[in-house]
Amino acid sequence: MRGMTKPGQIVNVMKEERCFPPPAEFAAKARVGSLAEYEALWNEANHDLEGFWGKAAHELHWFKPYTKVLEWNEPFAQWFVDGQTNVSYNCLDAHLSSPRRNKPALIWVGEPGDVRIYTYQMLHREVCKFANVLKGQGIEKGDVVALYMPMVPELAIAMLACARIGAIHSVVFGGFAAEAIAERNRNAGAKLMITADGGWRRGRQIALKANVDAALAKSPTVQKCIVCRRTGSQVAMQPGRDLWWDELMEQAPADCPAVPLDSETPLFILYTSGSTGKPKGILHTTAGYNLFAKKTMEWVFDIRDEDAYWCTADIGWITGHTYVVYGPLTAGATSFMYEGAPDWPHRGRWWEMVEKHRITILYTAPTAIRACIQWGDQWVDKYDLSSLRLLGSVGEGINPEAWMWYHRKIGRERCPIVDTWWQTETGGIMMTPLPGAIATKPGSCTKPLPGIVPQVVGKDHQPVSAGAGGWLTIARPWPGMLRGIWGDDARYKLQYWSQVPHKYLCGDNARCDEDGYYWIMGRIDDVLNVAGHRLSTIEIESALVSHPAVAEAAAVGRPHEVKGESVAVFVTLSSGFEPTEALRQELKGHVRKEIGALAVPDDIHFTVALPKTRSGKIMRRLLRDIAAGRETAGDTSTLEDHSVLARLRAEEE
Ligand code: WT7
């Protein structure tokens, strides 16, 4: 085992020595083109944080200049005090006086194959009209508008229309059920709801409006509901409450100037699940969020006017907010958007679209990459992926072998991979390799962006030494940081600012190696404690995934009389492999060889599917209960597919 650790620290057992320098051709053209340039930027920001962000903020449009960059009353931040700007203006109007006016802002593909393209000018017009629709329905600055929609352009249009007039949007992912919508509506005090008659998913229609009807019966603050036509299916319209999007738009004037808004005007609420109990409404505001979205978009994706950039995330998640809508549009990029499932009508659908639309940058999640590996290379090999120049990953740690597959199969060993670590709370990317500047190591999110100061601390709240695991904290405020939990300051303080004094506690474990590279080790709550050694989930899982038979793995602790906890793992197999006792023994031997005896699982459960959140993260909390033979406790509303739990239980019998 590597390194000496103090009690309470997490042992690092992952061995990863591969390192990939930025391709010379990429670095030559990149905004940040060398390690020295990156370090100079980071040092500049660290030396004078306010000066650094203050200078960057000149890139936004200001109706009224700010007088102070940061007002920090821990844990409450105000960025760009006294200034007035407008996110919708920065995303749209700002480009209309340049040749970008006629450039595609959105290229949208529906699951059935329909395509719609909006230039900046066209998108501006739609947003202005819809902002007038909202005003016509009595929506004013500070009102909350709830959005429950498929991945259609109207979702982005509605968000930008809210931003234009100072209304606050609350997007609820289209996979949530009525009760979850209603709970969020009540918590936010939403006044208006926007939905669609349906959406397409694997050739079937998702009945969004029916869910909304059930939700609105329990959402007393919602007065009106605007329904966008997508599938053309029959829906019940409640007279006096429900209105058709297209009918309202027909009458709406196209003139609607962006309202000058104070920097800290709330922009949106986005609910994220706590590990237990009721969802937290993460609050983001106007100027700081917008600036952070723009700068991270430019640094991390090195975005250029000629790019066809595709972030596959649903807009219902923070990744979609920041990197489908606000980041790309503020940066004047072309954002590609797809409505449907990656495996419909066939498992090569994504790669077919990459070929057809000559996608240059692809940003997706490890769960999708692992699914593609499981489906087999033949789906990828059929298509020409030579347009790609940069790949990204987000949402979970990416196991080094999945990283290698992404690098070889999708990137054809030409494209840098940006493994981006961040959270709903951080608003934008915090740590990632700048693709022209920082050499990548599979499984590491590498280094912090300029202005971001991470620190790994031990139980004594002091920074730990290189190589040792501990709690990941952020030591200084940044413009994209959450401004609070909607309506619950006490929970905001308790959750993020009470355990480690004066630092933002993000809830992940991490370690920083001798080269200053960060390795995320998983959620604090998921740590295993075997015979006094604290092990992280990702390391055991990555060892398993490096075996050809294993497609996905989840490691959890199970109570053990002697060791405290023993390691239990749940694995799904790649196509062509059978769950046998011989394979079970082989996998144990593999973990012993890769990590050591300490991490060898006592139990290996073969399963056909792992329980995941609707955003694709493995829910280890539920597996812990199953491994221990307990009833599953706690909130399961974020579980994507409830039948997975039932199946896991059946497999145990
Ligand atoms: C949590 C945040 C970031 C937007 C999408 C998810 C995990 C996220 C990585 C990564 C390892 C990662 C962390 C984090 N996570 N990205 N690159 N490597 N872990 O946002 O739902 O708020 O989840 O996702 O545990 O805290 P979110």
C-alpha cells in the first residue's frame, strides 16, 4: 500500500501510471496552450482573486457597471455588487451586432429524426416573443416558473425568456413523477408551469401532461400552465388554467428588451437530491453564474466559432443548464441538442449523429460510455468520427479502463479527454485538464481552474499530505458558487459550511498526488471501512472494470463482525460473459492482483443492472442495504428504474 496515512485518512490503493500529454497540434491552437500558461493564469487568480474576476467580467454586457467585485459575508457571497446585466442579453443580443447573428445557436435533432436549426437572430426573436407571453400571463420579476419538458428547443427558449424578464426558472427533469414535481413546485412557490403534450423516448410518447395534471392538483401556488405541442397527442386541457404555447406565441409581439437586473438577481433554482430527505433547491444568480459559465466554456472546451459542440446531458440537470444553454450561448457557440435515447432506433444513434453533423466536441457521462462499451464496438466502428477534436466526461468518476476505451475508440487516440469535476452547487466546472495545457492521467480530474482553490483536509480540518485521501473542500469563493438553498439558509450553512471552518465542504473524498493532480474518491457517505482502513469506492470498482468480463461495478461495505466492514461488490457483465463461480474466483484474484488482499470482496453479486439515479449515478446507498440483507430505507424518488431494485432482491434469493 502506498504512503503512510494518519488515522481517519483514506488509503489510496489505485495504481495509475499512464499519462497523456496534450497533442501538439491541439496545444498549438488552444487558448491556454502550455502548462506554464495555465500556471501563470492560476497564480494570477490566486494572487488577486478579485482583480482576476473583475477583469474577466468586462466580457459581459453591463447596463450599469459594478462597484465591487466580491462582498463575502461567509457563507453568503455577492459578486459584482451594484452592477446590472442580463443573462439573456449576454446569450443573445450580445451576438446580434456581429457575424454570429446568422450562425446556428442551436441545432436540434428530435428522436424521430426531425431537425430544427435556430440562428442567434431566430432564437432571439423566439425568446423575446415568449418573454412577452410570460408577461401576458402576469409573470413578473422574482416569480418562479416551473419547467417540465422534453429536450426540445422550447425548453431553452423558456429558460432564456425567464432570464430576460427576471423570472426565476425551476426545471424539473422530465423523468420525475407527479409527486416529485408537486413537491418542488410547493417548495419553490411556482406561479406558472410549462410543459408539453409529450416527448419521444425509444419510439414511445412520454405522457408529460398527465404527470403535470396530477402534480398541479397538489401545487396550490401554480395558476397557469402553458403546453407546448411536440408529439401531437391528445391531452386534457383544463379551461382557464391550460393554454397552448403556439396560440399564445401567434399573438405575442417580437419586441422585448432585456431588463437590466442586479447582479445577484436569482436566475434559477435547481433541485438536487440530498442523500436523505427532501430535495434541496440550489440557488444560482445572475452575473457570477453567467461569467463562470462563459469562462469555463472557453477554458475547458476551448470553444471556437467553427465548432459543432454537443453536450449530451438533459437540460433538467445542471450540466444541461450550464453547458447546453448558458455557457455555449454566452460564448457564441453552436450547441447541438438531441431529444431522445442513445440506443434508438439502434445502438449507433449517437455516432451516426456525430458523423452526420460533424460534431467536433462531445461532452457526456461515464454511465453512457460504459453502456457503449457493453453494447460492443461494432456500433461505433460503423461511423466516421474523424470530426471530433475534444471529448469530455462528467457526473461520476470515470474508471481508467472506460477512459482508455473512450480515448481509443471514440477519440481515436487523437482527442484530449477533459474529465470535469463539479457539482450542481458549483454552477460550473471546477477541476479538469485544460486540453491544450495539462497532461491527462486516466481517472484523474487533474487540476483546478483559475480562481479555484481546492484543499483536501483530514478529520482535524488541516490539509493532508500529498497522496493521502480526505475531504475535498474549496477554500475561496468563486463566481459560480451556489448562493444558498432556496428558503433554507440553515440547511445551507449546516450542509456546506459547518463541518470544516471557513471552507466549502463539497461532500466528496479526494486525494492530491505529488504532481498536484486530484483524484475524486467518491462521496463521503460511501466510504468503506475495512479493518480500520478507509477505502474509496472508485478504486475497487476501477480494478473490477479493468477485467474484460466486467461492464460496470459498484462497491459497498457490508457489516462484518471482525473487520467492521467487508467489501461487497455488484457487477454487470460485458456481452459474451456468463456469471459462474469460476469467474467469481477469477475476479477476486484480479482485485488481489490489482489492489491487494485488503480490498478483495467477500461477496460478488452478479446482476443484470445497477440501481442508478435518473442522471445516471450508481446509488450505492441502496446496494448497501441489499448487501447487508436489510430493507432499503431512505428516499428512492430519484431512482431511475424501480424494477432494478426488485430484480436485485430476487437475485439474492
Ligand atoms: C457529484 C455532483 C457536475 C454536474 C453533474 C453532476 C460526482 C461529478 C465527477 C467527476 C468524479 C464526479 C461527485 C460530485 N462527480 N463529476 N468528473 N469525477 N466524480 O452534478 O448531480 O450535482 O453531482 O457528482 O460526487 O460531488 P451533481
